[in-house]
Amino acid sequence: MSGIAFSDHLSLAVAVRSAYKTYDNEHYVLKGLNLSVPENKIYSLLGPSGCGKTTLLHCLLGRGSLNAGRVVLKYRKISEIGHMPQNVALHKELTISELFLYYGMMFNMDEETVREKSRFLLKFLELPSDQNRVVDSLSGGQQRRVSFALSIFHDPKLLILDEPTVGLDPMLCESIWNMLREMTHHGKTIIITTHYIEEAKGSHMVGIMRRGKLLAEKDPLRLLEELGCEYLEDAFLQLCKEDELISEEADITPDLSYILPDKHSGSQTVNYDTPFSMHRFKAQFTKNLWMLRRALLITLFVLVLPFVQISTFQMATGADPIDLPIAFVNREMPYSNSHCSNLSVNIFSDCFMNETSDVYLSCNMLGTLRRKKLKLIEYPTLDAARRAVVKNDVWALLHFHENFTNHLATRFNDGTSVRNDTIEMANIDTYIDQSNQLLSHFIKTKMLQTYREVMKMAFDTCDLDPSISRLPIKFMDPIYGSENTSFRDYTGPSMLSLTAFYIPVLYTGAMLMFEKDGGLLERIMISGMKFSEIAASHFVIQIVFIVVQNFGSMCLMYTPMFFNSPFEGSVVTTYFLLLAISLVGMLFGFVIALLSKSQTDAAYFGIGCNFLMKFLCGMMWPTQGMNHYLQIFSYFLPITLATDALRSLGSRGWDITHPDILLGFGTTLLWIPILGCTAAFIMKKKSNWFE
């Protein structure tokens, strides 16, 4: 058997010998199946759901491989094969004429031939004469007829049709069968599966399949005669009942020594090893443009999404909280004293260190805090104020002791001889709700700033050096950045790199999974479209999106007319680093699409990776504060070191020769061949990944 040559079957278009197929190495879908399809005939394959028909068809088309046995086709060129899947598998956003032109371009047909074929098929299949009708607006039966039209559009020699007449009216079914019979007179071979058993009488041969085997393979009229049946359905049931009497134990197990023979004597199915084709690339690229135009709102949404994200982020983060409620109890002044409660500016009529001074530093500090847009709320007692903090009515409590200003003056006057109780009474007792680290840090910062400002003016009034009151730490001018650097300045580059990475992931994965989920990708790849051509067409369109999006994102982030984030480095270097990040994101989207079985799987995968990148790239918190092993892991992610490089380009002004910038570029560019090889490996190991 292993040495069988196709020349032994010159009258056959398809030969299957001793076919075994299992997905779990235990239960066999095909069990030693033998099938012979004569040339120029209609072969109807009948059988219940789960009997292995779909598996067999995939093996015939070369999209699945046998565990043992052989499949040999006389017609192996893609242009010689026509396939109609069970589901309609149409790009429903396109018009009828666009679909015909798309498949015509795929098979390198000239426009005149496409027009002639379109006119004939529209009339014969009773489709709407208006070719500009969008497929989604057609009825289910009309869509099925369009699907059938595409399978025969390029005039193939071998047609494999899966349930072509489901949902069609009897008159049209009869017309299609007449057309199929006419096609056999012109050198066409047709394999058809159908649920309508009786219509298989119109075929030249039927194969009745059950439990992975063929129970019979004969001319339908001869089969009826042999079994003494009037109807083909009765013959089908009789064969199934006879097979039911056969024990499962009688099933033949495969001879594992006959696992797919070598390339010289093995299966000969459709040859998909065609070189990259410009006409197929053009067809896919044109189709993608049509899809973008048809879904204009979605296209615009994807295009402007980075700008919306960055604008929202910039406006929502980094600014100081306004009207943050702060409680205070000022025992230096009577409760609700009008002079202190209404103080909105600092007034120093005298030196606070004079014994006769009427200056109250508590009031000056409260007035300064008001100017910093904090909402100060006075309470009569310390207990009442503490309860307000506990109930979260306020975020902090400031407590000024009696004679606060005098005690503070004594503390400065007496120096080392000052008493402990004086030091204590000169303090501002501050109670802060530290459940929110950012707000508590903000309050502490405002308190320290207020103290420095008030004491500087107070000492200036006393003609004393303000440095006396300063903490013994002097912060010099920053080496990089400014004294007013905000949290937004730190997280901005992270948001920029995350957006540049994730938007291509989202778009590329979604576009491929859209086609894959509806069986579209399976159909066009069976029609000869290569993944490299699909990827290239998406790449060209996506690169245009990326160029526009990254340019706009940089303008939003760094130009004075928008958010004016600090930027000291090279515009060109920063832009090319963002492009590299986006290319990695696009390739990552391809890998996600290859690994996922549905749009839901891809969405979960993409969202999970987005959060992983967000937490580990240094956006939420510096990588230096991570767990040691997690920190090392984060450095191997595509955008962690690139984000650090973007931050250094913006705030430090380093150029591409700096080691940190080179490291950011290097780790990002390294992911391009890694993801490219990963995609190629998955394609090689999972040739029918679209199933």
C-alpha cells in the first residue's frame, strides 16, 4: 500500500487510502477509510454529524494531516481547487461587486473577466442585480448563493462543497444541481456534502460514511437496486443499522508502521508552497481599505484613540488636589476669631520675636495654606477634629498650641537652653489620614512649603537671616528636571510607550481575529492567500496609523500649545524609539491572533498583557521599588527599558549615544526578530491554526 502511485488511478481525481486520524491518540475520527472520487463526476459524501466528514475534507484540502494513510489529488494547484465552507464565510461589510473583485484579484483575473463572471452568476443564482448591495443586507439564502458563486468564480477543476444548498428553495437547488452536472461535462470534479439525502440521487456516486469509515461507495441507483430500497434515505438507514450490529471492538486499529510515508510516496494534497504574490497582496490590501472605509467610525476611533488616552491621562493626573478638606484647631486664637479666620494674605506688622508683638504665626500659616487651595475647616476642640478625620470628613488635622508664636520665638531666642515644654508647644501637631499615600504626601509637602514661606517672611520682618529657621538640608538646583516636577512628568513617558505598544496590539489582533472567527481566514487561505501576504497588507495600513498616531502623541505630550511636558532630547530619536515600540506591538498582536481560538481569547490575552506591561514597565511605580526577581523579569519585557529611555530623552536630554538610550533601543529592537520567529514557529507547528 505504501508504494501506491497515482498513475494507478488515472481515472480518479481524489484517492484516499487507509486513512486514520486521531486528535488524542485514543479515539479515531477516521478509521482506515478508503475513498475514490472519479474524474468529471459528482461525488456526494453522506453521513451523520460527527462521523468525520469535516475532518476528511480538511485532509483533502491539505489543511489537516493524517496520522496514517494517504491522500492523493490529481489537481494540486490552488487555482484548480474551489471550496465552499459550511458557514457562508463572507466579508459582510463589503458589497457583492467588491467581493467578486476581491476573489478575482486573488486569482489574478482581469477586470473584464471579473465583470463577465459577475453578470452571469448574479443572473443564474438569482442574486440582486444591484452589485453595490452590502452583503450584510442580503438574506441568509442570498448570502449562501454568493458564497457558492465565489467557490466557482475562478473556474476550478475540483470543487469541494460543504452543504451548498442549505436554506435554498427547491427550484434554485434544482438549478444548482443541473449546473453542477453540466460542469462535469466540462471537465469538473465535484465533492459535495449534504443533509438532503434524496438530492444526492443527482450525483454520480455516493459515499455513505459512519464512525470514520465508508459503509458504501457506489452509484446511487445501483446502491438502491442492491439494497432493494426505493429511497436513498432508506438505503442510508439500512446501512447504518447493519453497521450498528458490528462491535466497536471490531474496528481496525492502524498499523503505526504506516505513519505518513516519506515525501516521495506520501500524501499529495493541495500545494500551498507558493511564493509571495503581489496580486494576492494587492487583493488583501484593497479589501482592507474597503473594510476601513466601510467601518469609518471604528477606523476614526482607532486612529484618535491614542490622542484621547494621552489627553485624558494628562488632564486627569499630576495636578495638585483642589479644595482638599483640612481640619484645624487653633488654640492660639479664640474659636472663630474674625481676624484669623478671614486672613487671606500674610501680614507682618512687627517682628514676631518682640515681646509686644501682636503677630500670630498660626494665622499666617493658615492663610498661606488657604492660598494653596486647601479647604480649611475650623473645629472648637481637638476631639471634634479627630472625629472628623476618623469619619473621613477631612484628610488631616492641624493643631496649634496656646501661645504658639511666643513659644516659637522663645525657641529661637533661647537656642540650646530652651526647655522641652517650650519646644513641644512650638510644634504644629499634625494628624494625617495616610490611607491614601499620594494625598498624605501632598499634605506633608504643602505643610513644609508653608512653614518655609511663612518663616522666611517672618525673619525678613525681624531683619534676621531666614536660614536660621531652615532645615539643615539644602537642596541645590536640580541636575536634571526642575523643582516643580510632577507625578505626571514621571508617568507621561510610560503612558506614551504603553499607548504606542498596545494600540497596534489591539488593532492587529482584532482585525485578524475578526476574519478568523467567521471562517473568513480559513477560506481565503484555502484559496491561496498566504499568511505573509495577509501580514504584509495589515503592516502597510498599520504603519500609516502608527506614523500618524506617534507624531500626534508626541505633539500632544511635548508641545507648548498642548500639555508641554518636559522635553530636552532629540525629537527624531524619540520618534524612532516610539516607532520601534509600535512595531513590537504589531508583531505581538500577530502572535496573539495565532495563539487565540476566538476574539474572546484574544481580548483576555491582550487585556492581561496590557495590565502586566502597565504594572511592570515602571508606570505605576519605579522598577527600583519592585521585588528583586520581578525587577529582573521586567527588564526583559518589550517596553520597560524603552520607557526609561523615553524618560531620559525627555527630562535629561541624553542622545542615542548614551548607554541607557542604546539599551532601550536594543531591547525593543531585539523583540522584533523574537516575535517574528515565534509567529513563524507557531505557523509551522500549527498549520491549520484558523480552525
